Amino acid sequence: MEPARAACVLLLLLLLPALGAAAPGEFDPYRVLGVGRSSSQADIKKAYKRLAREWHPDKNKDPGAEDKFIQISKAYEILSNEEKRANFDRYGDAGESQGFSQQHRQFHRFHDGFYFDESFFHFPFNSERRDTSDEKYLLHFSHYISEIVPDSFKKPYLIKITSDWCFSCIHIEPVWKEVAQELEVLGAGIGVVHAGYERRLAHHLGASSTPTLLGLINGKITFFHNAVVRENLRQFVENLLPGNLVEKITDKNYIRFLSNWRKDNKPHVLLFDHMPVVPLLYKLTAFAYRDYLSFGYVYVGLRGTEELSSQYNINVYTPTMMIFKEHIDRPADVVQAREMKKQLIDDFLSQNKFLMVARLTSQRLFQELCPVKKSHRQRKHCVVLLTGEGEKFAKAYEAFLTFAVANTKDTLKFVHIYSDRQPEFADAVLMDEEKYRGRSAVVILERRNNAGKIAYKALEEAWQGSKEDNFILLDLLDQLRTDPGLLSSETVVADLNDELAPMFLIRWFYSTLDYISDCWDSLFHSNWREMMPLLSLLFSALFILFGTVIVQAFSDSSDTRDSPPSGKEETAAKTEKNDASFSKESNSRIPKKGFVEVTELTDINYTSNLVRLRPGHMNVVLILSNSTKTPLLQKFALEVYTFTGSSSLHFSFLSLDKHREWLEYLLEFAQDAAPIPNQYDKHFLERDYTGYVLALNGHKKYFCLFKPHRSGDEGGTLGSCEDYDALQHAEARGKSSCSPGSRSIKNKLHKLSFWMEHLLEGSLQRFYIPSWPALD
């Protein structure tokens, strides 16, 4: 029996390594991402994005979502790196030890069968034994540039740069873990960079050793130089924030603070708490919402706040947050909680980011309050009050504010705008300026695209705030819910001016202060490697200065004294000649923005450009004469420039002086749109067709017609003459008559871009012909 028992023990010992090799629980990145070993990088990246969106802890509330997300990130880190992927495919490990790592792991599994625990030796560098809490904070270079830097304008980041075989990194881990969890709950960002795997990012951040702690805010990096303890790290993050985020409020200044809503164009927030200093949570919140809200802090235990607490009935034992809008005597919204959590504050503030009737002071605010229509079910309309400043317009504004408070809806936004500060916007939506001059007006609009196109309808009379005005506006809003076509007018508005932007000198002054502060900090805290750019700039400036002095010292004084004589007449002649040549060159140059390739339609290219035009293609032809060629072509190029990306559209022009008969033959088939005059009329041969645009479909033998706007139509006019035909007739008789300027000629093509949109939609009337006539 003893030999048999010994043989069984020997066989068991031989099988243990094989059983250990097949032990379950091995990390397989292919299995985690659900891809095969032969998958391409594009397939791996696609699978990673899909799984990352599904298992992100912020979106997936499953208890195991965080661990799953860490596994997905780790798997993508291995498979996206060709070297790590090759090591894993060959040895089953993504490390750099390759074959040794595989042998060591098998040896480790063999001893695991005998309950061998290497933690007995307290060896901290084993990656399987170390704390994995930093894995969810790991940063990659692309992730840092595309997401972390832009996000630093909303919250500060505390970043740790670490590496393997770093005893100091292990020493600060307990403090780092505690502070990271605490700051993340308050709203600060946390990041970890592994210098061994992300050398490019570590070098970009300026880390010369590990561990390195730094702060990131507004895209600016600040290094931490003190002892790594909890109090120092909290104070470091707090010092990153601007000092004027939160104003201390007492009985003496609360009225001034709340009354600044009109100047700042923001709601004002007050936090009442019994803590003598402003909590870090509140400072971080103020930084995140600084573009939308103004923040004040009231220490209820301080003498001089009794009147404020009594007026708003504050519970001194419970933190209270109030938000004030247009009315400072009562808060617009209130929230109370024994423990103010970040989620509670974010939900409260995100619902009160704007005033009840906010003033449009920038294009960004216009886009947020009046978003672009995405679908018919997501229509959002803006009711805009165009008014002025001063007591003269106060009554109309107060009436509009009262109407807005009583008719607040998710699909309606009420805003106002100062016409004198945004004159381009006011001129675009108020065509009849005389009616509204010196008075307020109300316009209902809907943004159609990001290029500035809007559909709108203005109240027929000026807004005075009377009951009749309220009934008219309410009736229009009720009709708009069932009939979106009520907004019948369309126009394109330019971007709004940024009224609250600081002046150039102020921006330059603050940039200079920031640069001096960075240089001062680098001089006393940074190492020589970080100082090299500054030293290089300093020595370059000194070298240039020294070289200039040397050159001037050794230059020939006679050369500097002698200067060639210059006659005034010769200088004036040269200047006049240069100005004339420059003017000629400027007039002949076509603006680059509106450049469109437009060819002349002649008998040579007539067949290829029209008769044998490919199916689905159209030729858009502008009718012009020799006298109107230049202004019409310039305006035509600007109007159709946005449609040049379509490969099915071609653009040409036709000379009316050469091919009048061809044009009138076509217009005979469109008598209802462009009637031909009686041939016995004495002005028959002088009828003006300049500015007409024909969209010719050569394959299906039809055309669409655009007629230019005449005097009295919406859009421009043709000058002071009654019509252009009479002008041409007067010129033919040789009399001196008023001639339409280039501006009035260009107005013929007013709203051609809207006609082009309808052309692409296929909603224009088509005129069919039996065959295309010959072009003589």
C-alpha cells in the first residue's frame, strides 16, 4: 500500500501546476470587450465606446457598474496598445516581463495550492495586492486634452502623478484616498496619471519626479509644494478658486447685492448658514455656475444679520438657500436641508439659471434661451420685447414681466433686448422702423438653424402694456400652439454683440498679471527643467538687445547722416499712382467668401450645360445685361454661396443683350408668372428682365422662375424712380434721369436664398416646354 500511496501523491503534485494554469478568474480583455483575437483596432474602439456608455457609473445605477467600467477601461488600455496586446497574446500578460511573468505566475499558482501568502513579507509593489481605488481616476493624454481641460473651466481638478517602485507614492496613499473621496463628493475633479504608461501626459503636465501633485483650473496648471496632509490639500484646492466668487452679505449691503440683477443680468443666490467661513462646497458650486448666477453668503451667527434673517424668516439652525430674480422683496425659490448635498444644490440651481425675462446680452445666451428647432414636437418659441433703457420704457417692461410670470410654459421663453445695443437684430425683425421708433415692440420668433435664420411675427402695433395688448399677445400664443405657420416672416439675423465682455485693455491687464504670477511661482518653486522656456526667452531678449547696441555702435555715422533727397511732388505722384492701382485692384477682386464659379451660357456650351444635362441636375441661370453685370454677379454669388456644396446644381448667367428672343420664348410658357407685354407696345423691346433667375432642368424639360422684387415689395427698392423700365426708356431717349445704384440693382435678388431653399425642397411651380429652343 505504501508504494501505491506514494505514487498517488507524486501524481497529484504533477497535476497541480496544470490545474493552476486552468484556474478560473483570469482577466481576458477580449472576453470583457466581446471581440475576437483577430479584431481590428476600429472594432475594439467601437466595442469599448458602446460598453463604456452602457456601464458608466453616472448612467448605470447597477451596484457592480463601477467595477465593470474599470474592467472595460483596463481591457481597452491593453488592446489599444499594440505592444501590450502582443504580450498578452503571447504570454497571457500585458506586462513587459513577457516570458518571465508567465513563469512567475505559474510558480505563484503552484504555491497558492499550499496556501502560500506573500503578503506576509509586506511587499507593496505587487499590483494584485495594491489598492485599486485609483483606477477609476486614471487619465490618458487624449482624454485629458479633450475632456479634462474643457471641464476645468467648470470645476478644479486635483491630479496625482505616480509610478511603480515609488516608496513616496505608497506613503501618501492613505491621505490621498481620503482627500480624493472627500473632494469628489464636494464637486472637485480627481485625476491620476501613471508616469510609466502615460509618459507623454506626465511630460505635458511638467512632472519631473513622482509623486507630483498639481491643480488644474481654467486650463492652468498649479503645482502643490507643501506637506501632503488633509488640511493642506483642501486649502490648496480652495486657493485655486478665484477670491471674488462669493460675497459676504450683511444687513448693510444685501439690498445693493440683490438689486444688481439688472446690471449683471443674473439671478442672485443667498446661502444662510451658521458656519463663520464659506463652505468649500458652496465655493465650488459658485465657480461652476458663475456664468449664470451671482452668489452671496450670510453668516447667521454674526451680529448685523438679524434684520436680513428676520425679513426672510430664516431658520438659523438649518442651512437655507434662496434665489432672487426680478423681485428682491421675495425669493423666487427656496430650499432648506440639514445637510446641503451637491446633487440637491445642482438640481435647485439648474432650474433657476435665468431671470424670468432675461436680457439677451450675447449670442451664447440667445442660443441657450432660444434653442434651434430640432423637430416638430420639440418646438420652442421666444417672445422678445424690443425696448430701451430709462424710465420711459419702464412701464412697458413691467407689463411684459407681469405677462411672462402669468404665462410661463416649457415651450415659451420670455426675453427682452435693448434695441440701441443690438441694432442689427432690431433692424432685421422690425422692417417698419418709423412705427416703432422710440417705442417698445414684441416679436415672437423661432430659430431655424445655427446660421441665424429665424421665422418670426411681430405685433402689428407697438407694445404699451395695456389690457388690449395682453389679449392680442395671448391670442397669438394660443393660435401658435395649433398653427406653427403663424410665423410667416423669415429673415437672417447676425450674431448678437457681447455687451458684458470686458474691454481689451482690461483683458490684457489680467493676462499680464497671470503671466507675472506664473513666472514668480516658477522662479521660487520650479526646477531648472521647468524654468528653461522662461530662461530661453530672457536670454534671447538680452542677446537681441546687446546685438542691436553693438551694430549701432560700429555702424558708419556718415551713412546714418546722409539720406537721399525726396521731393514732395515726386512723393505725391507716387502716392497717387499707388492709390489708383490699389483701388483698381480692389474693385476687380471678387470677395473670397462669396466666390462662386459662374459660367456664361453661350451657343458653344449650350448643349452640354442644358440640353444634355444629366438627370437630376439643374442649371441655375441669372439674366443680366452689360450695364448690370458686375453688381448682379456679386449679389448672385453671395445669395447662392451656401448651395455650392450640391454637386447637382450648376450656375450660369445669360446676357439679355444677346439672347432676348430665347428668354421671351421660354417666358411664353410662364405667362401667369411673367406675362409678356404686347408686341405693339412702344416699350416692348425695352422691357427689363435683368435679375430674373431660371432653374432649368434639361432632362425633364421644365424650368422654375424667380422674379426680382420691385419697388414697394418687401425687401429693397429700386431707387427713387418709379420703376426700372421707365428708367431704361428715359436713358434710351438720352435724357438725364435718376439711375439705380448698385445697391438698388442688388436688391433685385433679395431673398434669392429662400427661393433656392424652396427649389431644393421641390415646392416651386414648374413650367414645362415641348423642347429647348436653339440659342443663337
